[in-house]
Amino acid sequence: MEIVYGDWKESYNLLPRVVHAIGHYNPATRWYTYTGGRTVTDKSGKTAHVLQRVFWCFGQCVAAFQYCRLVLPVDGTFLTGKYKGVLMMAQAVDPEDQLVPIAFAVVEAENNDSWQWFMHLLRVEVMGKERKICVISDRHVGILKACKQSYRGYPPLEHRWCVRHFATNLWRHQKDDEVVNKLKVLCGAQDERDFDKLYVELKKMLTKEGKRWMKKQMEKKKHWALAFDEGGARYGIKTTNGAESMNNVFKDIRALPVAGIAMYSFAKFNSYFVDQWGKAKLALDNGARFGAPMAAHLRNEEKLSVMQIGDAYGPDRNLYCVRTAHGSGPGGEHFGGRNYKVQIEEGTCQCNFPQLYHAPCSHLIIACQDRGLNHKSSKYMSPYYDKKNTLKIWEPMFQPYLDLSQWPPYDGHDYCPDPDLLRVKVGRRKKKRLRGDMDKCNGWGKDKMADPRFPLLEVAYEKDHRAPAIESGQVMPVLRMRTHTHVLLWDERYAPYLRQAGFLDLARVVNAGLPPLDLPLLTSLIDRWRPETHTFHLSCGEMTLTLQDAAMILGLPIEGQAVVHVVNANWAHYVELMLGVAPPERDPGDRSS
């Protein structure tokens, strides 16, 4: 690692040279450093500037942003290397809802000054003077202040809060998951009528402290409530999950020296742009007009419009009242049957979807069809959903910055890291942040932080498993053991191949059949079986089959060395890698482990 990026200290001096070389071969690249006027003089008398912050954005990313929706989620993630710091990032979204990386910065910490510095450079170098951009973020004070600042010649920023971060803030005042989830539903309500109804339901669930907090937030509801998103600034994007996902992309790279982070970002973006352009070109050649998510939305809304009736009002027939289909469920409950007012000229609907997402709803579609208008025209559909824009986003080409011998001369300052940011704590460095609502599992294989009660289990599985219901006293139907009724047919022609693969003994055991099994006992254990860990979870502990058990049941010998990831690894090296401290050397003749 030191050969490529230099040691941790040298990497801070290498970083400006790296981005300078990238900028030489990719002229539209922007990069800035900030030292705060601090310098450090070493023992030899050489003076270097303290590299407190560095910002970079590639010209290809800035060009791509011109064809993205007018939304810029921003977030920060901590570095895990030898020096403390935070990697700040801004991303956009293409018509396929894919992330478009825009700009990055390495700063000393998340504070008011560092966020305002990053946001200032974003406005000047990325957002520009022509378009009004909406920033989505958490409620960090530095971001709040930066978004309120005005710049001569630049349009003001629209600022919206990440719904999931906002809802999680309620937890500090009322620790109730059901209430927090209810607030998320309230945040996502599209029209004021639904918002008011959900707010009444939420208030019934709030404690006094929760009501006081919620009352204060109602004064700023345009920042967090989709129904009150003025001008549809969000384009329906409610969270910074895109930025969070980019955090995961940089998860392992955060432990590299800072020069390595810049190099990685360049290489990663180049391959990302090439891959996404290929996908966009293929889709466009196949006749796709809009991004896949919007195309699916249009197909669904067009199907719904068939079951609706639109009545025109006024001599110019620009006002419509659209009635939706209605009926009743098995229990007699009524659904549908609402009327919606549609303004053809303005392209608005009472359901609020066209105003929020800048795309037609089923009510607007039926009104357009009645007038013979094209609901997919630019009057009703934002160009930022157009598939042609996807191609333009990923079209810019990166140029390689070659090797060190071919870099241009660098005549800037020498830099060094801030000595105050050096990690002095012995032991393994922190790599994960505290578990928050943003980390909650939404499905299989997505829970990277396991259930605290069962550290190896996924929350998604635990939620719907039979075991919690049984523990709570619920009566569950009896599960019965299932067996295979067909017999595996043996053919001796398989034997040479199975012997060559080392599976002949096992195949003969399987063909002979297993010994008698205690089916009632296995049936009683089935409720406690966890497929993720292949163990039975009992109230008194955890149970599973061992290798010795399998050997006795199957009659197969246990021979040779266990097959693991690495069988001849230097364990001392891995101890140092995982814990940060190398074990002492053993004395000659010491065979202890």
C-alpha cells in the first residue's frame, strides 16, 4: 500500500499531485485545498502546509449533472485510516434512479465550517447560476446554515430534509417504533387531505413530549412533508438513501490513505460511466423512451385510467372532474370512488402527483385522452425522465492520468496531515457507525447489522418467524415432518466420476439410505430451526449437529485438514490486520497457540 499511495503522512502530500495530474488530462476537473493558514515544520527545518480539507469533482460528473433531476442529496461518512476525517459526498439521480456521483471532499470533521465550505464549492463549481437546485440532507446545523446563505448572481437553494433521518429524531422524544413508522407514513402523504387524516391519527399515539416536538416541526413542514413540497422541488425523492448507498461503495476504501481515496474514486467512476452508458445505449436501441421506473409508472397509470371517467367543465374544457372506480371488499368496506379536479393547462391534479413528481397521474391521463392531448409530451412530463438524457449523463469520457513519470510538473505547496487528527488509541479502529433507523433491514440479505438478541440472525427472518409467536403464547398450527417419497436410482457408470471427485463414499451412503430417524423428535425441533445459522434456537441455548455427529450417522471418516478459507495463513499477520496490534514473537521451541 505504501508503494502505491506512500505512507499515511506522505499520502497527504501526494493527494494534490494526484488531482493535479487528473486535472491535466481531464481539464474540466475542479479541486481546492484548505489549510486554515496552519503550517508544520519538521526536524530538518522543512515547512509544510496542514492539509485540513480537499475538494474535488471531475468535469465529467459536472457535465452529467446538467441532465439529472434538480436534486442533490449530500451526506458524510467517517474515515477509518490512521488519521481521523470525514468523506463528504454529493450525488444526483438519473432517469433509471441510478446514482450519479458528483463531488467529494475530505475534511477534518462534520462541523458548521466544513459543511459550509463544501456547500459553497458545490454551489459555485457544480450547481451553477442557471438552475435552482434542491439539496436533501439530514438536519446538521452546518448544512442548514449553508443552504440559507445567499450568493450574488446565484439562485437560492431549496432545502429538504431526509424523511428517515427526520422521523428518527422523534425517537429521542418518544421511543416507540410504531410511532416513528407512523410519522414516516405521514411524511410520504401526497395530498393535504391524506396528510391531515394521518396527522390526526399520529397525534393520538403521541405522548406529551412527542406532541410538543411535533408541534414545532409543523411550522417547517415544507422541509419534511411531501404534501407540502413547494414546486415539487424533491421530484418525489424523500431520503438520502442514494448518498448512504455511495457510503457503502466507499466502505472499504475509507481505510486507505487519502491519495488512495482520490485514485479509487477516479477509477471507480470511469468503470461506472462506461458500464451505465452501455446499458443506456442498449435500452435506447430497444426503443425505450423513458427510464424504467417512470415507464413502469406510466403503464400502471394508463391501466388505471381505463376505469375512470372524466367530465369537462367550462367553454374551453380545461377543467376536468375525474371519477375513479369504486367498489366494496369482502367485509363490505368501500374503496375508491373519489373525485379529482384536473387542470389541463397547468398540468395539475388534486391528487398532487403531477406537481410533486413532474409526471402525469391516471387522472391527468384520462383528461388528456378526452381532449386528444399527448400526456407524454414535455408539457406534462419532465425531460429528466427521458432515456436520451440517460445516455447524455453517462456519455462523458474519462482520460487516464497515466503513471507518475508522465504527470505534469507540480509547483504548488507541500502538504502534511493535521497532527491533531492522528489516531493514538491502540486496537482495532472503528469501521461501523452506531446502528440507526437508516440501517434497518428491509428484506433478505440486506441486514448488515444483525439482531442484537441473536447476533447471527437477520431481522427480516426473525420478524416473521414462528418462534416469537410461540414465546408470546399464541397457538400455532402443528408442523409435520416432510419426507421424500422417491428413491434415488443408482447407476454404476457414475462411480468412476464420483471416485475422481472424492464423493463416491458419500454417494453410496446416500444410495443405501439413512438410518431410522426419530420423526416426532425432529418435528418438535422444527419450530426452532433457523436456516441462516443451521442451528436450533432453544430457550436454554443453541444446538446443532457437529462434524462428529455427521461422521457417526453416515459412517464416513474425518480425515485430513479442515477446509477453510486459508489453510496456511500467517495467523500473526491476521491478528495485526483485524485487531491493529501484532502479537509478540514466540520464543524458539514454544509450540503454544
